[in-house]
Amino acid sequence: MLRNVLLAVAAACIGVSAASAQGAGANFPSKPIRVIVPFPPGQSADIIVRLLADKIKKQSGATVVVENKPGGNAIIGASEAARARPDGYTLLMAGTTAMSAAASMNANLPYDPVKSFTPVTGVALNSYVLVVKPDYPANSVQDIVELARKSPGKLSFGSGNQSSRMAAELFKTMTGVELLHIPYQGTEQAMSDLVNGQITMMFNGVMTSNPYLKRKDLKALGVSSQAREPELPDVPVIGDTVAGYSFIAWQGLVAPAGVPRETVATLNRLFTDALKDGEIYARLNGLGMTVWPVSQEELGKVIAEDKVKWRMLVTKAGIPVVQ
Amino acid sequence: MTLVESLLAGFSVAATPSNLLFCLLGVTLGTLIGVLPGLGPTATISLLLPFTFGLDPVTSLIMLAGIYYGAQYGGSTTAILINLPGEASSVVTCLDGYQMARQGRAGTALTIAALGSLFAGIVGSFVIALWGPVLADFARGFSSPEYFALMVLGLVAAIVLAQGSLLNAIAAIMMGMFIGLIGIDRTSGVARYTFGQPELFDGIGFVPVAMGVFGLVEIAVNLEQTQGKRQVLSQVGRLWLTRDDVAKAYRAVLRGTGIGCLLGILPGGGAVLGSFASYALERRVSRDPARFGHGAIEGVAGPESANNAAAQTSFIPLLTLGIPSNGIMALLMGAMMVQGIAPGPEVMTSRPELFWGLIASMLIGNLLLVVINLPMIGIWVKLLHVPYRILFPTILIVCCVGVYTLNNSIFEVVVMAGFGVFGYAMRKSGCEGAPFLLGLILGPLMEEHLRRAMLISFGDPSVFVTRPVSAVLLLIAVLLFAFAVIPSVSLMRAKTFEED
Amino acid sequence: MTSKAPAAVDRQDVLAALLVGAVGLAGLWFGRGLAWGQASAMGPGYLPLGISWLLITIALLLGARAYLGPKRKLPAMNLRPLAVITAASLLFGFLLERLGLVCTTFVVAVLASFASADSSLRERLVLAATLSIASTVVFVFLLGQPIRLWWWLE
């Protein structure tokens, strides 16, 4: 008797969920899509999502709401997204911090960047540029490497966030030089100390560096991407000197694991359409980022590759893992 | 162009009907969120950011800036009325502002806060216009040794502003510093006292602690004294200032404005230090320091002027160097960059309408704030007529919702409740909340700069005395500490002998 | 507390010593795994452990002063309001994401009002309802905060 009731209830549930899944495929989205941003309001990830929400509303009428869940180096927001119902109505504004950095620097992460999420779409890319003071006696990546070899541990690099640090740690491991790491809480103070000559060099986002480069407060030695940056056509690629070097921070949208394929496809189309819009392209460029409207598969590939690459780096650089 | 011509050009931009409207909108919204504890200008500005992209860059900047300095205005209201500092910079306003309210002088306190802020805001705006670039260069010379020295000075100021025993004040500061160090250590990446909780990785937030230590404790103490029967703060008293008030306050306003203008330029904690430093200074120069903590009008006039002056001059690094000095400035920088304007020294020459328009709008905005706020004072003060049994559940609900909306986090509400209990124990054992909170803010900053300065100097501590600015600041700190300690030690000895 | 014989110790200082000492000891115990490092490269434990030791020293000084200094009693204490206020805040945290803002503020305001005995039931209910509506209007409708209003809404 009880078993029959349970079976009936289960069947009803399956029926309902199947119906709702079907409904989702046909007229998704039928209610607002919530995007969890694991940062406080005002950071670039937050601004991008708000810009996209605005554009999507205009393009397709769908409502996207932003919910800031900052804290714990993006771990809090990402955990909540991983636990959410996989119906496509909850997304996470993921990126290097929530995925690559968190996974490689925490022993007990409440989620797995690959297994807990379904990739939806890439959003933006941010490459780094190696900058020094204009009067510093190095005019190329090669010069820096030689100077660092001559006096190991005397040259220092600053970092205002984990990605910037990782770009430098990767440089250290690949060239085998010893550099002193000076950590900062945010980029501004680090830039100011760099201009003042307190620290030797820094890997910094292209756009935040650009104003400094334009007024010759700093000089650029190389960019971290695989090809030259359109913003900095005269700056060579670091990979030309250090074979195989490339480092790019990314931002992308993911959903909890288990979202139906067609829903993901709909979401991907919704967001990539907005990203391909000329206005969004210009706004993101203004913030120092390149739009990155790619398929869910390509985002998934990057997340998986990053996980391996960062873990290797953290081990090699001897960065303590949070227990 | 002369200053007058530039300013006139600025007014022609700022005084167009739409810019005036958005300025009014910004300062009104700023006042509202400043009055509500928890929800701060950062959250509000970023919520509004997407809507401003459709506006002209100048208009959007005028409105967003208005929210920021408007919030500084509003912040003093709850501090004075119900002993609830909504932001770090209004902690010191609680000390004498709330006492004034208890004596029926809430109107006077609110009026001097508004007028002091108006004066400071106007002076601050002129400082940006006249000496912006010079001051920015001065601030740029600050590196970790200077910041460390500044933090030490701030902590010594916290000792000076404490009421009771010196030992209790130091204990409160040290406990605050300790709590401030909880979280992932940015230098090494090691988790400290987090017990594996990601909520603790970024440390314990200022707002929930302040709400617990000030807001909740105040409710508990009021209720245990009165059982909720008495109407607390029932007298209204006069709203306007007496001749005596003006005589006492105007020097404090001048000094507070000066300190605020100077410290506001410095990134990270500059504005907060401004209000604390102003209070400590007022107490030091006062002929009757015993009045402080018991409703001294200088204790409201100085810090309130300082924090509003600092709010204006914190624009200097952004406008003249393109370096944002705090989170809100970073947000405004983002807003400018999205509009295709690269903030920096060029802005003054390439987009003069933007620079001067913004400055003119600050002058207008500060006037508007006083026009909005002065009539409101009467209404605020009437709120104190509400019986406490009605008022306290309201305060509690506002605290809870306000703390939650900060990060949409339940954890922060729990932190507030926990620090309510901790704060109650502190209050009963004679440790004050203000030095505790200053320790909480300055502790982690001091550690960061100390460790970085030592890293950069390869472990040579002489950097703190060979760099002139750092040496001077440390010297002032030592002198101030000596002045605070000597009378207190001799007093204690005298008391001990009396007992024997 | 007897009022005639002077107390042997200053109770306020004793309470302060206990509080400060507890924070210091907790800092040492829970921070026992943190590395000190040296002055040139301070470890994550340098400041927290240093401050913990300082707190313990201050606690001892406070304890000494309790015996040597003037003898004060503890200020009057009544823990009921504190307990109710704390419970109400915790209840708010527990209920908000389960019940939604409207019901939570109502329940919490009713509970909180019992921190004061001087109120009629009708007044408590009216006040709670008013606060519930007001917080919804101000925080959700005016300021656009993303707070769930009812338990069935996402």
C-alpha cells in the first residue's frame, strides 16, 4: 500500500518534472534568470553582467537579475550556484578566481570546477602586460631575465590579485629566475609603488596599464597573450622570448551540472547575441577586456585545462593551500 | 583660464536643468542610503551604473558623486539619534552626538553636523580645484612605510579619544586588531582563525561588528535600565545653534576641514582616520577635555566636517592621476572608462567641462544637501518622541535587514548578533566600542603595510625613520602617546595611594 | 553583592581581565599552527600571536589592578533584553531565506518586542505588521534589493 503510494508520488513527480523540462525547452526562459556574481557590486564581473542584462532585455525581452554573493575569494557564490536547481534559471558569473584559483589553492573546496557545473558561454578575456618603470635598465623580456639571473631574489614583482600573481609565477617557473613576490590588496597601490620604484615589475591587466603607458609613467616589456594586443601593437609577446609562455584570465557563465542541453543552447544564444553587439564590445573594451562569445564546449575545455595548469603552478611555486 | 572663468564654465555645465535634476537625485538617494545602516554607497552606485550609461558622461558622474557625498551626510543621522554608526567614518560622531541627543540637543547636533559638512564640502571642492595636482603628488609619495606610520598614529589617536582607563582603551584596540586579522592572510595565503568557513576568508566585516557593538548593545542597555517604560530622549530642545554653540564649534569645523582635506587624499582608511584624528585633536586642544564623551559640540562638529571634507578630496587622486583611492572611486573610474574617458591628468585639459562641471556640481550638491536636510532635522528629532518600546524593534529590524543586504549573507547577521553579546561584555567591563572598531579597521592595514615595508626593505627596519614623512608621523605618534600616558599613569598612582 | 563590606576586588576589572584574557588565549590556541616567520619576512602568525600575548599581558595587568586599585562593583545588569535581542537577530538569520522577508520581519519584530515588558499584545502585532510592510517597501521596492519576499518565490 505504502509502496504503491510512493510509486504513484514518484511517477507524478517524474511526470511533472518532465513536463516542466519540456516546457523549459519550448518557452525558456519563462521567468527571470538569476546570475550569481561572486564579487561585491562594482567589480568588472558585476558591471559586465549588469551591462549584458540590460542588453538582453532590449534584444529578447528576457529578464536577467544580478545577485551579488561576495566573499571567500568567490567560493561562497560559486558554492551556492553549484547547489542551485539545474533548471537554467540560476547561473554563475565564473572566472579565473572562482574556478582556477579557488580549485588550486583550497584543499576542501565545496565544488569541483569541472564536475559541479555545466559551461554555458565565455564572456570576456583579459590579458596581462609586463610593466616596469620607464628608467629601469631593461628594455625587453630578455633583459629582465638576465638581470634577474645576475641577482637572484633581488628583483621583485607586485601583484594585486591572484591572476596577476599567477602570470608572474608562470614566468618564474618557465624562465627559472628567482623573484621576490610583494603582495597587494588590489592593483592601485601596487601600481603606485611600481611608479615610485618600490617594486621592480608587475604583470598587470592591459587596460589598467594603458593610461600609465600612454603618459609614460611605465613602460611595457611584453604581453602575456599568444598574439600581440590590438591596444598595444608595439609590445612584443612574452612567448617570443620565453617559448610556450601564455597566460590569460577569463570570465564566463556556467550553470549547475545537469542543465538540459537545449536550455544551455538557448542560454548560450541569449548571451552570445548580447556579447556580439557593437555597444557591448565597445563597453568591454573600455574596461580592458575582449569579448569572448564562445560555445559551451570551448569554455568547458578552458576550465578543464586551467584546473590542471594552475594546480601544477601552485605546487611548483610553493603557494600554501588553504586547508 | 583663471579659476573664476573655469568655475563659471563649470557652473554653466552643472546648472543645466537635467544636470541639476540628477545632482538632486543623487544627493537625495545618498542621504537615504546614508541614513539606512548597512546598505552603502558602493552597492547603490553599482546598482545604478547600467542606467547611467545612457546618460551623458558628465551627468552620470554628477549623480554618482552626489550619492557618495550625500551618503556621508546621511551617515551622521543615525549615529546621533540612535547611536548607530552606518559607516566607519561616523563611529566618532556617536561619541558626543548621541550624548547630545540624550540631553535633548539632537537638533543642535544634527544642525552643526549639516553646517559643518556644508562648509567642509565647499572648502573640499575648492581644494580639488586649486591644489588637486599638488596634493596628488604628495599622496603619491606615500608608500608602505608612510602608511604604517599613519596607522600607528591612528591607533594612538584611538587611545587618546577613549574615555576611561588607558589600559582598557589599549585592550579594546588590541582586541579589535586581533578580530581584524581573522581571514586569509593576503601576504602568505594562509587561512587564520577561519575554521574552514569560506565566509571568514575575507575577514569579519566592519558593518556587522559596528551594528552589534553599537546598535544592539545600545538597545540592550537602554532596555535593562528602563524596562522600555521611559521615553528615552523625549526632550526635543532647540534645533538651531546658540551663540555659545557657534563659538565652540567654528574652530572645530575649521580644523576638522583641514585634517579631512589632507587625509582624504590618502587611499585606504584616509577618510576614516580623518574623523578620528579630528576628534582626538579637538580633545587635545580643548581647555576642558572632560566634556568630551558627554555631549561636547566640538566632538560632532570636527569629525563631521572632517569626513565630508575627506569625501570631497578623495576625488583628487582619481581626477588628477587616474588612481582610485577607495572602492567607490574605483567604481566611478569604471563608470568613466565604460563611457570612454580614461581618468588621469589629461582629463583636466582634454575634458575641462567634465572636471569643472563635476566640481561646480559638488558645490551645488552640498548646498542642496543642506536645503534637503535642514527641514528634515525637525522630523528626525520628532522621531525621538516615539516611545522606545516602538523604536527599538524598528531599529533591530533595520539593523538585520541592513546587514543582510550588505552581501546578501545570513552569516553577517549572525556576526552582528555575536558581536552584540561581545560588545555588551565589553561595555560592562569598561572597554569602549570606538577604539575597538578603530583597531578592527586599522589592524589589518597596519599589518599589511608593516610586512610589505619590511619585505621591500629586505628586513631593514630603518626605512621607517629614514623616510622623512614616515619619521615625522611616528614622532607625532610617540609624542601623542606620551601625552596620553603620563597624566593617566600619575593619576592612577595618585588613586592607588589614596586607596592605601 | 553586599553593599556594606567593601569588595575585595574591582569586579569591573575582573570582568575585563576575563574577557581580554579569553580573547588572548583563544588567539594562541587556535593560532598554534601559524608560523611566526622573522622580522624581514613575517609569517602569518607574527601579528596575531604577538597581539594574543599582549592581550594576555594586559589581562594580567587588569587582574593586578583589580586587587590594587579602587574597588568598583559591576554596573547593574539584566540579561533578559540582551538575550531576547540576540535571539531575535539569530531568528532573523534562520528564517529569512526559509520564510521570506515579509513573514520573517513580522515574527522577529513580535519576538523582539518582548525584550520590553511594557506593551500590549495588540500593539506588538500592529507594530510587527507595520515593520514588515515598511521594510518590504523600503528595501525591496524602493532600493531594489534582491531579497525573497515569500517562501515560494525565487
